[in-house]
Amino acid sequence: MFIPQMFRGKSRSGGGFWEAMLGGVSSNQSKAGIIITPETAIALSAVRACVTLLAESVAQLPCELYRRRDNGGRERATDHPVYDLIHSQPNKKDTSFEYFEQQQGLLGLEGNCYSIIDRDGKGYPRELIPVNPKKIIVLKGPDGMPYYELPEIGETLPMRMMHHVKVFSLDGYIGSSPIQTNADVLGLNLAVEEHASQVFRRGTTMSGVIERPKDAPTIKNQDAIDRLLAKWTDRYSGVRNAFSVALLQEGMSYKQLSQDNEKAQLLQSRQWGVEEV
């Protein structure tokens, strides 16, 4: 382990302590006024589906360790100390599937995933211990190599002690978070979701109305109204009763209501949002 004071003078990759504690990049407010974080973004069903699909697909892939033969071929290095680590159980808590699923999920949301490499006395890795990207600050040393500061435990680790996977990086040290990079698209989708919820929560949506002639006497008995509506719903609503023929008496007529433009545009916006994500 390394002492943080040994790395005074090293430059930080990114925007400092609070930036790293918030996920490696600063919290980003979209143009729609929605603050985008991995937690808010994954509330979108499209984002969650994409991240989950990639994470589970990667986790299902076999992770093997091979040894090169003298004739140019290869063979599984099942006797190597690292084989069981990456093939079966990277640490005491996680199976191989759980570990790679989590790491790929973080990669899709944060743009970075980290694991401390716990080594034995001979230098062989014993465990890969996942670390929350929010808990790590990447430092750029005077030698140009990355170092990893963990403020909560007061340690700074060299590259050989940290397994760091990153997506496309602008500075070569920290991956660009897909969530923050596409904050405006995700913010718009979250705003549409919130607005749609409010519309359907506060609005009134009916499929149609039953009209009576203007000169017809008003039905004042509420029980009679309830019975009429209940009988209509029971006989003509639902998939099985679709396209049934209705018989109306006393000059009554049924008027179907079309969906208003605002709600139609909301649905179109949500469909567009899924494609955009």
C-alpha cells in the first residue's frame, strides 16, 4: 500500500475530489433542467434494458486463461494461480458471473470500473475486489502513470494494484461516462416521462360518451346512471367484446373520443426516446 503524501504534486485527472466522488465526472444538469446521474438515468426503462443486456451478455461469456505452446498453439492454463480467479470466483463474495455483470454494468453507466488487485507474497493475484467508481480519484503521476487514491481508507495504489477498465477516454486516464455524455438526451426523456405521468395523473381520459337528446328528461337517479354504465361496460368493453353491435334506445347515441394531440405527441416522444437511447 502507498501513502497519499508520497504523491503530492501529482495532477488529478478530472475535476478534483467532489467530482470523483460524484462518479468520476461532475454532476451534469441537462438542458431540460433534469440532473442526470447513473441513478436517475437507470430509472428509464430503455437505459436499464440496454445496460442489463450488455452486462448479462458479457457475464455469460467464458473467461479462460491460456498458455502458449512451443508449436504456436495454445492450451488452457488450469494450473495457473490466476485461472480460478477469473474463471470461477474473482473474490470471496462474487461468482464470475456476478463480478463481470457488475463491472460491465458500471462501465455502461459510469464509463469506468475498478477492482483492487489483492496479491499474495509471490505477487500473484488472490482476489479482484470491486470498488465503487465514486470512491476513487485517479491521479496522474510525474512519470505519466495513473495512480488511484481511495480517500475513505487513506491509500493511494499504483497501477499494478488496480484493475481499471474504461470506455473511450478524452484524457487517457478516466473513461467518459456515457450517461453524462448523453445527458441532454436522457434529460429530455426523463422530462417527458415526468410530464406524461402528470398528464395522466391529473387528466381525464375517456374512450367515449353516451349522448341523449337535448329535450330528453335528465336522469337524476344516480343508481340508474350507474346501472346503465355498468351494463354498457360489461357488454361492450374489452377485447372479447370488440366490434360488437350496440342497441341504444330513447334517442341515445355513442360518440367515440379521439386521443388529443398533446397525449399523442407524448407517446410519440416516448417512442422516439427509446430509439434515441
